[in-house]
Amino acid sequence: MRFFRLFVATLWLTALGFSAAPAQAAGTLSFSPPIWKNRAADRLINKFNRKDCIDDATATFSLAIRNAPTNALFQVWSGTSCDQYGNRSPTSTTRTCSLLTGDLSPIDQSVEIHLRDMVATSGATVDQSIEQCDASSTAGLQPRTLYFVVSDPGTNMTLVTGTTSWAFTYDVKAPPAPTNVSAFSGDETLVTTFTPPKGETNLLHYKFYCSPIGDPPAGTGGTDTGGSGGTGATADADTGGADSAGGVEAGGATTETAGTSGTAGTAGTAAVETNCHSAILVAGQPPPAGAIECGEIGAQGATGGETSPVLSNDMEYVVAIATEDNVNNIGVLSELACNIPKDTTGFYEAYREAGGEAGGGFCSFSPARNGAAALGLGLLVGACALLRRRR
């Protein structure tokens, strides 16, 4: 029994010895979902588009930081693997993270972050400028993460546990417009064909914008380049006789070189003229507020589509197409195409106009009573009857 007691005491003292040099206590960090300003309330809180960036959307995070040393360094970073100091180090040549805040106190607080800084080039010094919205040159959704870092200023070691990062995706590059746009007449519509943009993997819609034909805005009309003037003839060279020595003049013969013929002028380039103009739709520019939003179609596999039936027949319209991606970026307008919606008469309408009265399908009506139309429809009915008899 005595031996057992000594053994237990030894174990307890040994355990006490191991814990006599306590490790540095780790704090905890947690935060609430962000509250956004300057962006639509119905949008996802972690997926962003170009408009969010242009409008300078900002997120406010409420953080709870507990038991962190008072000398700890608290910062917010954006990028990849920012919990590792090598990716935050200012001396690193491959830094993957950008610092979004100054040095903050490791206490409970709210932090406001600008989306423009969140999507800036990794490793860059952020400045909340609108130019950072053009930092991304890659199409499609890009992943990135915010890191709330509480670290030891001497060792750069992390001093907190818990949820210390927040992932998000963004696409601040609007998709290009389709090309080779043509328009054909529909009934209160224009029917378009086009070539989809290449290399876009996240297209959602093609959006149609219409306006009545009209004079283009100043500075957007055709150009006329005149021809270059011809080069004039080279002047004649006239060499007189040379005087002889001793004052005796010897009449030298005059040598006359013929002038070189002038070069013909270059023909002028013909003016680029088109009658397909709009007072508000301009190719290569964003859709204007005054345009008729005349429909949209799904982008998957589309090489053309029909506008909504909101146009007036027998009136000439301009149509342009912009592409929308799956985070609702809308690109600039395509080239313009023009045509005139026309009233189109289907078979059943033509049959009624010709005097037909039956209903219920292709082969169930009686012949019309009006001349050639009635004769044609009568032949059609006969063909239907023959088909029925053979059955």
C-alpha cells in the first residue's frame, strides 16, 4: 500500500512538473454575418458583381475577440491562405494577401470593409479606389477569402482560434457583347441572329434593347476620309553655257532636263454610311436608361432570338444586344441592327379571312366561298378526304 501511494504521488508531481511552464493561452474569435451597404438587399451576401464594386458596397462585420493578449496585433486581410505569415509578409515576393485595415486593438468591435479593397489585386496596397474594380482580367467567378488575423507582433504566430475567415466569390468583369447581329421582321417583334462571345463560361441571358430609328448621338455617325492630293511635277533644270577664261565668252549650249510627271492622287475612302441609327443606343456603350427593354432569352446554346411583342408594326426599329452573366453583370451593347415589324398572317387566320367557318383542326373545315382562295382550300379538303378513305 505504501508503495502504491508513493507511485501515485510521483505521477502527480510529474504531471505538475509538466504543467509548471504553462503554454501561452489562446483566445477566441467569432463574427456575425456581414451587413452590406450600397447594394441590393435581395442579393447573396457572399457573391458580388461589377455593379457592387462600382457602387462602393461596404460590409460591416461585428467581431467578438476574447482572451487575446493586449499587445496582440489585429488585422483584416483578403487573399489566399492569409493565416500563414509568409503570404502576408511585406518582404515576400509571392505575397498572396492584401491588408485591408490598419493595426486594430484585439477587442470586441465592428469593422467596415470596402468590396473594392476585397477584390483588389492580391498583394497590392489597397486604397478604396474605383480603379480596383478593373483589377480582375479573368472571366467567371473568382474565389477569395477574408481573414481576421490576431497575431503576436514578435513571432507573427496566430493567437486565436475559432472562425477566423470568411469565403466569398466575385466577378467584376462584364461579358462581351455578341457579334454579327442581324434583325428580321416579326409580328410586333424583331427576330435576331448573332454570334455568341467566345471564352465565356457563365453566361445567363442575352438582353434585347430597342428604340425607334433616329439620328445618332453627336460624334457617333459615319466617317468620310478624303483622298490624298497628287504629287506635283518636278521643276525643269536649265543649265546655261560656261564663261571661258580671259574674258572671251564662249556661248555654251543650254541643256534642259524634262520635268518628272506628277504622281496621281490617292482615291478618297468612301464614307461609312448606314441608315441604322438610334438616338440613344450606341454600340460599345452600356444600355441607356431610355431604351426599350424588349426582352431576353437564355444564353445556353443560343445563336439568335426574338424580342418581346412590344414594338409597333410598320415602324422601323433599332435593336442591340447585351450579354448578362450569372452574377448579373450586363455588358455593353452589340452593333446595331434594324428592321420593321410586320403583321404576319398564319394559316388559320388566312383560312378565316377566306371565309372558312369550321374548327377543330387541319382537316376538319369546309371549303371557303371566295374565288381562288376557296378553290385552294377545297383542294386541301379533298386531299384530307382521300387520306381518310385510304385509312
